[in-house]
Amino acid sequence: MMYNVTPTQSANCTKNDDFKYPLYSTVFSIVFVIGLITNVVAMYIFTCSLKLRNETTTYMMNLVVSDLLFVFTLPLRVFYFINKNWPFGAPLCKISVSLFYTNMYGSIFFLTCISVDRFLAIVHPFRSRTLRTKRNARIVCVAVWALVLSGSLPTGFLLNSTTKNPDNVTFCFENFSSKQWKSHLSKVVIFIETVGFLVPLLLNVGCSIMVLQTLRRPQTVSRGGKVNKKKVLRMIIVHLSIFCFCFIPYNVNLVFYAMVRTKTLDGCFVESVVRTIYPIALCIAVFNCCFDPIVYYFTSETIQNSIKRKSQSSRSCDVKFTEALQSETTSNLQSSLRNLKAKVFHSESSV
């Protein structure tokens, strides 16, 4: 597909971004398979295996729901980017657009909730006891869903998400007009970049810095020991790595992309760079569905302890079964020997 920067430069400034179609179809297929398997397993663990649930697992369960809602729409996107035509109608296109932003910024908020929860538990362990409850965690999750949906649903449903070209080919997820960008999408970008990205980024970084400062104090180390310190450091590394790797490239590029589409930024080179980076950054952002299960393991002591208890109980059952089997075998052998001795004695006495 060919794009123009401005009407006056249309003859000299064009960009072919057809590379995004095989890129999207390949990446979305991989994310669908990996994201579906890992998140279904995580959902099974949360709902069926875990008997003890805390505030962290509440946030994680909501994060799983957010990931699965988006993963279920990926086959439609793969079909579209392979065939370059959307035959499923405008409502499904609107839903797919909405769920993409719901997943991305829902993931950002729920990861931030986990970071803030750990910050309260480590930096203010006593004062935060009344705040860190499962009831308050559920209230926070409801507020996050309300905030995310208030931004994503208008983006998907108030815009004409599908357009047709002269060849009767229907486009989805792309080709929003410059009028739509100036009237609505530019305002949405300002909202989601400020509330949905910049504020959570500052919270994640700020909470991590204060946790690290707390861990450097000798009394904190003596209370928790080196093992707890390593767990917290691992949690911070995993959180910040996933947050920065998945969300910073897309959200930074989205600002420049919006400026290009609204003609705030001009020039062929800027147009070319922004449109080339955008599909790559979007694919990286989509991979958060596959990386979130890593957070579940490294930040949830409840899950790790549950897995350890299960493995230990299975090993103890195996040991008990083996011991019982050996005991039964020994008793049977001893009984057989007694019977054999009795027969021999009876034979000798009869002789």
C-alpha cells in the first residue's frame, strides 16, 4: 500500500509498507499459539489448583483474562493480513480494534498494580495491611477495567474501522483518514499516552527505586534474608524488562505516528522512518501476551509454593506407596517362609 505525506509532496514522497502483512501474520500466529497455551495453563492454575489466593493473584487473574480476550481475536487478524481483505463485517473489526487497546493498556495497568502491591508490602508492610486486602484488590481491578474500556471502546466503535477500495477490498485495523486522526484519534493518543502509559511507567520506576532503597537497609536484609532479597530483585527485573521491552517502543512511536498522520511532522524521511518502525513496535507490544506468564511465576510466591507442595506431596505419595509396597512384599515373603517351614517340619515329623 502506498501512502503520501502531503498533497504537495505526493509525487516525490511515497512509502511502501507491504512488508507488514507477512510480518503481522507470522508474529500473530506465533503469539496466538504460545499465548493461548500459556494463558490457559495459567488460568487453570489460578482457578483450579490454587487454594490460597492473595492480592497479587487477583491482579494476575485479571491480566490473564485481558490476554485471552485479545488472543481469541488473533486468528481473524491473521486471516486478514494473509488475504488483505476483511470479510467478517464491521462489528468484528471494531471489537478486534477495541480488544487490542484493552489488552495493551490493561496489561500495563495490571502490571503496575502488581508493582505497587509489592512496593506497599516491602516498603510499608505494617501501614499497608488495611490497604492490601482481596476486597480492595477487586475494587482496583474493576476501576482498571472501567478506565481501560472507557478509552478502548470509543476508539473501536465510534470510528469507521472498515474501508473499501475501488476493487471492493475491505480494510480493517488501518487506513484511518486524516480527518479521523485530527478530530478524534489525536485526542485518544494524548489520553492513552498520558494516563495509560506515562503515569504507569513513572509508578513502575518509582516503586522499583524505593523498593531497592529499602532493600539496601541492613535491618531489611536481616528481616528477610538474602533469599527474599533475591526474589524481590528478580521480580523488579522481570517487571521492568517486560514493561520496557513491550510497551516503550510502541507508545513512543505512536506519538510520532500520530504527529505524522495529523501533518504536525512533515518530511519524507520522518514519514518513512515512523511508518517502518510502527509495525515492528506493534509486534513487540503484542508479545506481552506471551511474556505475562513469566510474571506469574517469578512474582507469585503462592504459585511457586503451590507447585512445590504438589511436587513434594507427589514425591511423598510415591515414597509412601513404595514403602507400603516393600512392606507388603516383605510380609508376603515372611508368610511364605513360615508356611514353607511348617510344611518341612510336618514332613519331618511324619517321617
